[in-house]
Amino acid sequence: MPVNLPAVDPSQLHAVAGVRIGVAMAGVRKANRRDVVLFDLAAGSLAAGVFTKNRFCAAPVQVCREHLAWLQGKPAEAGVRALLINTGNANAGTGEDGLVRARSTCIALARRLDLAPEQVLPFSTGVIMEPLPNDRIEAALPAVIADLRHDGHAWADAAAGIMTTDTVPKAASRRVVIAGKPVHVTGISKGAGMIRPNMATMLGFVATDASVDPAVLQRLAREAADASFNRITVDGDTSTNDSFVLVATGGAGAPRIDSLDGADGRALAEAVTEVAVQLAQAIVRDGEGATKFITVQVDGGRSEDECRLAAYAIAHSPLVKTAFFASDPNLGRILAAVGYAGIDDLDQGLIDLWLDEVHVVHRGGRRPEYREEDGARVMKRAEITVRVHLHRGAASTTVWTCDFSTDYVISTDYVRINADYRS
Amino acid sequence: MPVNLPAVDPSQLHAVAGVRIGVAMAGVRKANRRDVVLFDLAAGSLAAGVFTKNRFCAAPVQVCREHLAWLQGKPAEAGVRALLINTGNANAGTGEDGLVRARSTCIALARRLDLAPEQVLPFSTGVIMEPLPNDRIEAALPAVIADLRHDGHAWADAAAGIMTTDTVPKAASRRVVIAGKPVHVTGISKGAGMIRPNMATMLGFVATDASVDPAVLQRLAREAADASFNRITVDGDTSTNDSFVLVATGGAGAPRIDSLDGADGRALAEAVTEVAVQLAQAIVRDGEGATKFITVQVDGGRSEDECRLAAYAIAHSPLVKTAFFASDPNLGRILAAVGYAGIDDLDQGLIDLWLDEVHVVHRGGRRPEYREEDGARVMKRAEITVRVHLHRGAASTTVWTCDFSTDYVISTDYVRINADYRS
């Protein structure tokens, strides 16, 4: 049961001019399941990608990087033309054979669409270390091409089509006006994390019909990812397949954006970032067994890096996460996490800690005014902000996570689902 | 249910000449519970300590460090004379008031034993951020002093007396002959980790009646801790109170050990390290809900540090730990953990992976010869070794951990026990 996550409404998802989407059933892992999604992009489109930092990255991630490198500097008419996504198999831990199979799907699609294979970007999510059944994906290409549509329903179908352990589809959309022209930003994401790991890859796809300079698009993708997908954590594990792609088609006919600093650039950046944040937060809200959405804000660091260390130490601690699930205002666990975060010269005697509006710790010790019932009241909420002030500097950061629900883990579902899944 | 952990047998615990132990009920948190343990050390004893690296360390840890600094260089007759341990309250996150209370217990004991307060080392484990009821501990001092005994039963009682979430007491003992004299090494530990965090502090106390040079004792304590307590992890959280103390009384009458490189020094070091490893592994074997004992060995790193990064990434991953619990040979999770361990220039194409005798991954990909039933056979065992070869250099390391059992987490025990505990 996702935390405060409304259902996707196709009528609220703006079509993006130049983007058509098809969905099909390839039987990658199971029959009768929509498991292949195709984004068909109009000529002149550009794509920028941000990928997993995991050194053990999956074959499609390696192929995506190769293709994006190939596309760099090519004329607009030879740019990116398709994103091909499959669920059911992550094509990770598959060595050289995995690269061959990922390239094979790109070649097969390119042949049908009369493109160079490098104009296709592949994405996979599902079981690890199993050979990708690329023959089945290739056999489904006519069906997925025949299904190409451009409206909000196509976006909603795509959001459903890339789901694995997700309990609900995830999509977001914004409309902005640039130089009098309506411009649209629509995106989908998947990822749920935690206990069902094979399928817990985070994928995010956002497209806009704005026209954007390639370098500006790359910067926007990086900044949007840093403000969104790079701030979420469910279980701390980084998938081999995590990918975020931002596409700009130029289809809206608005003037090209050459900078993020002007009014137009700022308006687009804000819309893209809002969509990315909503998509990223949706992943946390749909985290395995999540019952609470936790914002961890760390202020007063000397650098953003050290704020991130402290914030992630809190967000990754199983002890902190179980305390949130149990609504146990056991705040020593948060202090302990800050203590081992890796800030070498941290002075524990300076730290302040708040739970929402309740000021719990001052100068490293429990405030005499703090009453446990005040902490307990906050801990019962579905959305909680933990704020730590390090009193060392002026840097801040925020990350989002969920609690660690025994309720879910409890169930035999994990074992059962996995057994099903692998059998 | 601990994994392969035999019950403590008092007849197998050697008395250590110069060490007497008393146990009493102080009612620190609950009535009718042995919650205070006193180690009374003969004049001339030395102590060396290794403490939590958590920057948010508890008051007793700070006081221990102060007292050990004070003791440094003092004549033998003004050395350490007592270790005073309480359960029920960790005296952590208690600020200046916590220091005052920790010192107060040392002063009260010193007065009764006619010592300087600095000759007493305090240790606490239990709830965090609650004021230490030092008055109750001080009131129990006559009882704990009256209980002082020196035999194996006293050691067994101490092992039981320092338990918190532990399901069984933990003790180990060795006897070696140094220059014709029998020398004894006996120790106890506590810690279970994971879900019941307030009380999950790791404490280890090892005493020997060997006579050891102070600098050599400090080196031995550091090396023994690095080979034992610093290689275990249950949930990755580092407690604010973790402490390991090595005491040498000289009571055996054997010649003083001035080096760890001679035969005598090596014999003692081996005995102390064996005791420390057994005590450390016992903590993992008794980890919250542990059903499996996992050895993670990483070979072929450029440095021990990078091997540790990879080993702890594997050992801390909730995904890896749940896979072990589920006996799911889902080895991609292990590769993914190696990938995000933080070894920047790791080449995934070089990695080998074994599960016990089964060679699973070669050059970063699943071996064609590997069959899932072979992996499944290993995963069902109660003790499993994961071995990763990075093929980058000659360094190695080993860490020990347990699986992540949904069975335990499931139960309402966590919430119930905590509710009891804090009410």
C-alpha cells in the first residue's frame, strides 16, 4: 500500500509532441504480461542519460553509454530515435554474451525502423544473471510498433508496462509556456526496492517537446537527477541497471533553449525537476512494505558531501527504519547513525535534532523539555521530516526514504514470490 | 536460535589469576535481573581498550578513554583495578549529565575499594538517551563486591550478567604454557544487533594472567580486535558504546612478554586472538533472527582497505542477507554489492565468485558450467563462505555476518519487546 500516492490519471498526462509509445507482450519471463515498451522519437530528438554508478553495470547500461557516445555531435536528423525497454530480465551479470544480446535487440529494432542501431537505447529490468531472451523481444517488435500512440493513455500504459515489483504505475506531467508556446514535460518511473531485488532497478524516462541545446539538456538531466533520483533510497542497494533518460523532441515549436539561466530555461528546468522529483518520490512511496515517507534533512554541514553522508547514514540504517515502522521515538538511533556517518571530526556536542516540529536533541543531549509523547505523536504520522543540524557550516541536503516494515517482510510473500519467480 | 553456538560450560572456563568477578541486581531498568557486573583486578594489572569509532560515543566510552589516558605511564601499583559494567541503560546521547553520572559510579566504587576513580573503567549498555540511574548502581555496589569470585562459574555468571538482547551467554577460554608456567586467557562478550538496537552494543572483555609490557598489550588488543570484533557485522550499525578491553594481571607468574614476535609472545597472541574471534563470531551466531553464519572472503584486492569495502558491501546488503535467508542462490545481488562498494576503477570483467566449493561467476559473468541447483545446495547450509576474487592485487580480507531473517523480524516481538522495554 503506497504512502500517499494517488493513482495515475491518463487525462492528466500531457502528450509530448514527437513521442509515440507502444506496449506489447513478449513473454520475456512470463506469458500474458506487457513486458516490452517502445518510445518512438521524432527525427531531431535529443537524449541525455544518467546511469547507475555501480561498477558492475548491466549490459544495456553499457550499450546505452556506447550509443549515447556515438550520437554525440551527430547531426539532428541522425539523433536518438527509440528507447526499447523490457521487464522480466535485467541482462546483468551476463558478461560478453549479455552485450551481444542487448545489441541484437537494438539492431533488430533499427532494421524495422530504418535507423542505425546506435539510434536505439536499450533498457532492461528483471532477473539478474540469466541470458536475455532477445529472440522473444525481437519477435514482439511488430506488435509494439503497431501499438504506437501518443496520448496520455499511451503514457499510462507505458508506466504500467515497465512495472516489476511496483504495486502501482508511476507517472507525472507538467505544462509550461515558453515564448507563448505550450511545452509539455511527461515522465514515468519504476522501482520499489528492498526485498525483491532482481526487479528493483530504478528506471526513469522523462520527455519534453521543448527544443534544447544538447549540452544544456545533459546539464538539465544531471541536475534533475541530482535533485530527485539521486536523493532517494529504499534499501541502500544500488542496482546494476538504474537509468534516467531525458528526451527533448523540439516538437512544441518553441524557441530553442540555450541556457538554464534565462527565464525560459528556468521554467523548463523547474518543470523537468518537478516531474523527476515526483517520479522519484513515487518510488519511495511505493517502497517494499513502506508505511511511512521519511524526509531526512541535514543542515549546518561544511559541505553538501558531508551532509549527504549523514543523511544517507540515517536513511540506510535498518535500526532507524524499523524505529519509524514501530512508531518508536527512539532517537538515539538517529544520533548513532550521524556518529558513524564518516564525518571524522564531528563534534557530537553541537548536534541538534528535530522530528517535524519537535526539538528533541540540543548540543548532543536530550532536551529537558522534550517529552516522549511529543516524539511518539510525530512518529505515528505517515510523513515525517527528520532534521539534523550539525552546526559546522552552511551546507544542507535532503534525501527521501521509507520505513522498514516488518509487516511486509514478515509475510512469506518474499520467499514465495521469489520461488515462483525463479522457477 | 543461535547458529552452531554451544552453551557456555563453566568447567571449561579457566580462572584467570588476579581476576575476581561479582554480579548483582541493581534494578537499573527492571527488577530481579542481574544487571551489574564487577571485574576486580589485582594490583599490578594493565588494561588496553579499543572503542567504538562512532563520533557520537556514549559517556562511559568517553570516561574510559579519559581514565586509560590517566593510567598511562602510572606505576604498576596505581594501574587499572576495576571494570564496572551495567546493562539496562547505555548512558548515551545524555550530554554533560551523562559524563557526570558515569564518573559518579566510578567515584563510588573507588571509595569502597580505596582506589582513585581513574582506576575504574565504566561500561554501559541498554536504552539510549535516558539518564543513567547511577544511584541504583551505586546502591548495588556492596552486593556486587560481596559476590566476588574467581572461578569459571563467576565468568559464566558475568557472561549472563552482561546480556541484553542476547539469547545465550558468550564466553571463551584458552590455556597456554609460557616458560613452563600455565597462562590463562578467558573472555566474555555480548551483542546481538539488528532489530533491538538500544541494547545491541557490542562489549568484549578478555583477561589473561600473563604479564605483558603495556605497549605490547595495547598492540595485542588492537590486533586481536582487528582480527575479531572489527570483522563482524550484523546490521551495519555501529553502536555508540562498543568496547573491547584486554586485561593482563601478571598473576600466572610467567615471565613478562615484551614482544609479540618471540615464541612466548606469539603463543599468547594466538590464544588471545582465538578467544576474541570466538567471542566475536558468537555475537554473529546469536544475531537477531540469524539462521545462517556467513563468511565473506574477498581476495585479489590492491589493498586490504578495498577488500574490506567489498566485503562489508556484501555483508551489509539487505538484499544479499535476505537472499541467504531465503536460500535463494541469487548471486547477482553479491555482484551488485561489489559493484557499488566504492572501488572506483573496478573492472567487473575480472571478477570471480564462489559459494563454498561452487564456482559461480568467472570474468564477471555466470559460468556456463554453473547450475542453479549447485548454488541452491550451498545456500541451504547453516554456514556458508562467499568468496570473491577481484584479480587486482594480492590483498585479502574476511568478515563474518549472518543472514537477515524475515522469520524473526516478522513477529510482533520487536514492537512488543520495545513497547515493554520503553514503558
